[in-house]
Amino acid sequence: MNLGYADIPEKKNDPLYGLQILFHDFYHKLSLLLTL
């Protein structure tokens, strides 16, 4: 899944990079469940 972060190489060295992706993915799935 490409969230657009791949276009920012320097962000991959950010300790919060992984957490941001995990949170974004979790929030997206949660929002999908709430709309069902």
C-alpha cells in the first residue's frame, strides 16, 4: 500500500515513520468498520 510516504526518503529514518504508517493504517481500517 502506497500512502505517498515513499516519495520522502528522509522520512524513512524517522523513528516515528513506522508508527505513523501503523496508526494511519489502523485508523483507516477502523473508519471502514464504523461505516459498515
